[in-house]
Amino acid sequence: MIALIYGTSCSGFMLNSLTSFCLLRETNAFNIQSHRLAIYNRSSMKSSVGKQETYSENVLPKDIRDRSTIDKEIDTNHNVQTHHTSINKKHNQNGHKKRVHSKKHNYQITDKHKVRSMFRQAKEMERTGQWCKACQQLESILKLDPFDSYSHLALARLQSRRERCDFLEKSRKNCRNLDAGEVRKDVTLLDIVQSTPFSKAREAFHNGTKRCPNSIHIWQAWALHEESIGNIYYARYLFQKALDIDGTNPYVCHGYGLLEHRLGNFDAAMKLWEKPLKSGDKGSITAALVCSVGKLMVAQGHFLEARNFLMEYVMQMNSQREAAEVYLAVAWLEEKHFKNFSRAEELLNSALRVSPENSRALAALARLAGRKVDSENLSLGRDSSFVTNGRYTGNDIERRRNGAVKRRLQVACENFVSRYSKETSREKSEVTDGRLFNAWAKLEIKDMNFNAARKILRQGMDIFPQDHSLRQAAGKVEEHVGNYTGAREWYTESLLLTPSAPTLVAYAMLEINNPVEGNEFNYTKVCRLFDEALLLDPRHGPVYNAYGNMELKMGNIEKARQIYQNGIVANCRDVASVFHGLAMLELSLGNVETARRILIDGLEEVHKQDSGMDSNRRKRAIFLAQSLGMLELNCNHAIEAKAIFEKGIEQHGNSTQLLLGAALSEVKLGNDDSARILFERSVSVDRKHAQAWQSWGVMEMRAGNYKVAKVLFECGIKNDHNHGALWQAYATMESRRGNIEIARALFAAGVIKCPEHVPLYQAWACLELRSGNFDKARTLIGEALTRKKSEGSSWLVAAKIEERLGNKGLVGLILQRGLEHAHHCAELHRTLAEYEINRGKIDVARNLLEKSIEVDPMHAPSYHSLAELEARVFNIEGLSKLNKRAAEVFNTNALEPTRVSMAILGSKLRKNSLSQGKIPTSISTLANMIVADDLDIEEEISDLDPDILIKKLGQDEKDILGPNKT
């Protein structure tokens, strides 16, 4: 199927295999058959991994052993074909000091060509994940040439990558922030090498510096290794050793400066970065240095100085790629801080002039086109291109934005296709890759155009056959359409090309959500996939987020927290996802204040990263602002929540989630007019944002504006008819207005469209209960409990039904069974307590009410019921204690309304007259602009017979009380 869709030959793929990189760390979770795995037959892949590799079952250890044991067996039974590709250009352009072999060693180089060939083999092994074998190859090189600085550096870096994750947690606890320039004077190399636990990486770095003491890159790499595991003292000492060799080396100064910057020593960082810039030495000016200085200036609020500084150095770059990087930085500065979109576009075009076909610059231009649309602040009904003859054209702001981005990407991709064919495929480089095709395909996936996405990715693969990210994207397409076998094949193919953290995360998530065998995923297998991803890229934020979330769902709270904290210490590039995951963990445990602090810290870190360069990762920061704002709103801090949402909108533009949050804050504050404006902006950004329609409609319904609410509910359903809360709100409103049959039909339509939305069954059961249809109500609530027994509201409705029927004994039994499944429901505790009070069991009722308050300290009815109970038995001391507890939680002046609240109440009462008059013009225009493509609500509900649906549900009705029913 994959071969037919994408035009490739993927014969021989094993359904349950992974890459050579992941495969050999697996246990019996993978059913590896003893046959050959054909990778590709593409003619365009002749220079890539086109040979066959043989795997057999005896490759894997029978038992799970520690990482060192597994690593030793990593590359057993592999035939690796040497790829004669050039060594990384960085080694050639900015190489090490020339090796000087002392005569006292009596050393003679045997075969330079052999050493170079072996080095290329080692790098290819490293690229394909065969790290143990790569280390052995590098050690063999050093036996031939003990003074080869390249091999010393490669071996030490590889050992560092293998050990970093193991040391991260231990080092995190010992990491300290020191003052700028502070270095322990008693530190020696011997102290570092002999530090415990034993480290192969330190040993390799030490051997390298002994053999090649003038190789500044080995000293720098060693410093970075120590920094990555939190040894700040050692890192500073090693950076200083490197500067003793070359005091203005741009790479050492940049790395050392980043260390000081992360520790908050900004002056020290600036001095280090300025050293090479002011030296005037050839090659001392790099894009990384220039962009870091500019970023620091921006963070300190010196925007004009940053602009002038970047423009001064952009023409002094040594390469086209680095000049383009600086242009990208100054373009982002113009857009974000000066709001000058035209100038930003000019600068991005300048980047393309100095570095033609630069994928990053082309992608930045496409994103800029989208944000230009966003900056226009379009509003429904106010833009002539948005409305045609009073009818909605279907292009809200989000779709206009995506359309602008898509057009840019399409032009860029078509230019690539016109210049290159399958026969003249291109090598992936630092400047050019398949990211444009990837970004275009993602937009098509978002619009559910899966065939178009497949075609785009196929074109990208033809031009960039070695770009593994395109194959990962192809796997995501297949996952979206439910072709999980095809998705696994594409992920495997991507990993065989180049093992990467994003692909491993995608594979792990596929195994979690859609396991191959049975209903339970293979926990050990998924953990190892995440571990491999962290070994490949310890700074990839989504790994920590996905890994921690999995552990949280498994109930491993401490391990999940440790994973998130490790991600923060690792200084991830996508730091927003890590902070968000940790905050959600703490929030799930009820640590509200801790979660709040984490979200605030996360926003500060994102702001630092966002100040320097545009990136897709900044979009994830929206979730931090949204979560923090909703947290404040749920804590009744509406003013603080409003400020957070407004700041987020200012930073991220028209985000429909942030606009909705701001609207809900205004509702909480009683500012309905302001809320209406924000609700309208939210749905104008994304007309499919069902929650915005529902929240707006509920606000109007509560204000008594039923006609307006009706229009809003219908607009929301027409745009997203699979949103159960919209059907429920609409039906509830009709039942309150006395339109019982319409309400019943709406409930039935909602159940058909959203069969898993339990509150629909609850609300419908309540309607039938009020109408005296007890059998129907019992059937509906039974269906709700069958679908979700942990929903306390369903047990309350079930108990109410039996109470109305006079089955008092069954009422208590239902409530007790409900507490077994929904022990978190405070109202369930309170209701059972009232039942026990009526039976005269005061002590039991008191315990239940105490438990209710413990479950939800903000549940006011529990305080009220407990106060009544204590008053009934004349427990004055108990009442006094309860009053003190309540005073700590609730506002003591809650019964005394302020002038502002009274004014708001009066305003609401005056505006109730809107429901008796005609619909406001803006709402009427909004309704006319919504076109129902495939749903007619009136036809939908008129064709339904709710009674037949209830009978159908009743056929499968189960005993909700289970075997303990008496």
C-alpha cells in the first residue's frame, strides 16, 4: 500500500521491526524473523542506505540487562556498508591544531588513507545508531594514530552522548548557580578525571587532551560535557583552559558565554561574546556570536541597539549560511518588536539573495505571510473579501492565515520541483532540506487533504531522498487515516535513514495509542524508545513531555516528575512543552500554587528564547499562557486571568484559545459587552472553535437572550456537529423554555452525533425525570453509567430517580456504590450524608460531610449541610470550628455586594429586554454568514424519534448496581 501511494518500492518490510538503532536494544517485544530487510530500490537512493542488512533473532539478549550490557551487543551480526561521503565540513573549515608528533614517542603514521577511511566508517556507524561499534572503530584508529585529534574528539563526544542521560538526574541535584568568573582554584584535571562515578567520557577527553594538548576543540567539548551534567565548576575550569590556548576563539567564547547567560551572569556573557568580535581575527565573527549578542540586547530592551548591531555585522559573515542566519534574526526583530512586516520581508529576501534556496528563509517568509493576515485583526462582517452577498465564504482568519502560508510554500516547493527531478536529487545540507514540503504537507493534513499531503511528500522525497523527516511525516499521514501498519513502516524507514528523536517519539506514541497486539501497549518497549530518543537528543522537549505524560498515566508520579525536571535542567530547545507537562502533573495532584509557579517560569523562559529568532516552537508557548490564565480563572482570580490572556494575545496575535480565555474572564467580571467582542473575535479567528460558540451561547442564555443563544448554538453545531456540549446546551435551553419535544429531539440528535459524551445522557435523563418518564430516565442514566462509572453526577441522577419512585433503600445503595467509583465527587458525599441524617445516623453523616469538604474545600453546600447538622445536635464548638474553616476559604463579605456588582446586576436586568426584541444586527449577520455544508438541524431533529432511540439503548441496558444489588 505504501509503495502504491508514495511511488516507492518498500518490499520486504517487517511489520514489527524497528531500526538497527532501536532494534538491538529491544527484547522479545519485537518478533524479529530471520530474513533480510530490503530498505529501498529507489534509483535516487544509490548513494544512501541502499544495501541490505541482515537481522536474526539471536541478536537480542533474552533478558533485559543494563545499558552497558546492551550497548556491548548493539552491533552484533550487522554488515555495514561504508558510505564514502565527505567528513563534516566543520572539521575541515575550522579544524584542530596541526598534530605535532614528538620524536620521543618514536611514532610513525602507517597509513593516512586507512585512518581516514576508518574514520568515515565510524561516523557512519554513529549516524545509524551503532554507537558501540563506532566507539570500537575509533579506538582502533587511535591504536594506529594515538595523536589523531579528530578521533579523540569523536570518541569523547560519543561517550558523552551515551552517558549524559545516566548522569543527568544525579547532576541535577548537585547543580549550583555560581557568580560570574568564579572558578575553584583547587580544581585540577586529575580531580575531574577521578570524579565519581567513573566516566568513560571523561577518560576519553583526558586521553585526548594528553595526546593533543593544543586541540582547543577537545577542551571545549569536554567543558560542554561537564556543563550538560551540571558540573559548573569543572565546565568553567575547562573553558578557561581552552581560552588559555586561544583567548579569542569564537566557539569557545560562545559556549562559555552561553553557560554564563544560562546562570544569569549577563555581563560576563556579553564580555565573552565581544572578545572575538573585537579581535579582528579572521574567522572570529560567527552568526552564533552575533545572534547571541543581539538576543541579549533584545532581552534587555535595547531594540534599536540590537537592530544596528545585527545590521553592522551581517555583511562581515564568512559564509552565505551564516549571513542568512543573521538576516533571519534581524527580520524577526523588525516583525516582533517594531511591527514592520514590510521591512522583515525585505530582510528575508536579502537572506535568500546571499543564500539561494535556503529552506529556513523560505519557511520564515511563509510564516510571515500568515502572520501578516493575523495582524489585520479581521472581524466577521467587516471585511468585504470575507463576506459575499451576506453569505459566509468559509475563510475565517485561521484559514486565511493558513492559506497565505500554503501559497508561499507551494510556490517554493514548485520551484524546487521544476529545478530538480528524481534523477538529479539533492543532498540534504545545513541550508537546503525538505522542510518546505513537510510544512506544506502538515497544512494539508490539518485540512484533511491526506492524498494531497501524500503527493507533496512524495515530491519532497524525490528531491531529498536522504531527508528522514519526510518519511516521518508520511508516517503521520498514514496514522491519521488509520493505516497503522503503514505508519510503522514509514517510521522504520525514517529511522533506518537517520535515527532521530522526533521519529522515535512518533513511533512511541503510535505504540501507546495503537498497540500491535491486544489492548495494552508494551510499556518496556515504549520506555526504550523514549530512552533512545533522549540519548540521541537530550534537548528535545517533546520527548520529556510525552515520556512524562505516559508515566503519569501509568501512575508513576515520581518518575514522571523526575523526567520533566530533567528536561528543564537539560535546557531544551522546546522548553514550553516541558514546563507545560510538569505544570499539568502538579495540577493533577492538586498542587495549584506549584503549578502556577511552573507556568510563570515557563513563560519567562519562552520569552527569552522567543526574543532572538522565529521558530515554530513559539506556538507551543500559547498553551502555557492559556493554562496559566485558566488556572487563575478557576481560582476566581478573574482580573489576573484577564491580564495573562491579554498579554498572551499581545505576544502571539489572534489566538482563538487566548481570546476565548479573555472572554470568559470578562464574563466572570460581569463585563458582558466586552465578552461579546472577544467571543466574536475568537470565532472569527477559527469558526470551528466549538467551545467558543458554546460559551458565548451559554452567556446569552443566562442573560435571558434566548433568541441570540439559539443562533449561536446553531452556528456552532453547523461548524462542528460532533461537539456534545453544544447539543447539550442547546437542548437544555429549549427544555427551560418549555419546548420539551424540541429539547428531546436535540438530545437524541446529540447522542447520535456524540455517543461518548456522558453529560448528554445525564441532561436527557433529568428532562425525562422532570416529565415523569421514569423508565426512560432510568434507561438513559444506565447508559451513562455503562459508558463512565466514575462520573458522580450520573449516580446522583440515578439515586434521584429511585427516590422519586419511592425506593428509599435502593437510593442509599446507589449512592454507596457511586462513592466506590466516584470518590472524588463532593456532592455525592453530601447527598449520601443527607440520606444518613434522615435515617438518624448523625456520626456517619458527619464523617461523610467532613470527607466531602476534604475532597473539595470550595464546595459551599457541604459547609452548609455540616453547619445544619451541628446546629441540630447543638454542637456549638463544632459550629465555631466550622466557621473558622469557612472563613479561611470564602470571602467573609460574600453576602454584602459591592457597588460595582450591583451596577453590573442592574445592567444585566436592563438588558434582559433584548430577548423580547429582535436579534442584534451583528448576530443576525453572523448567522447569515454561516453556511451549513452538510447539516440541517431542523431536518436532523425532525427525522428522529427519541422514544425509538431510548428503546434501542434499553435493549443493552446493564444492571448498574452489579452483583451487590439487594
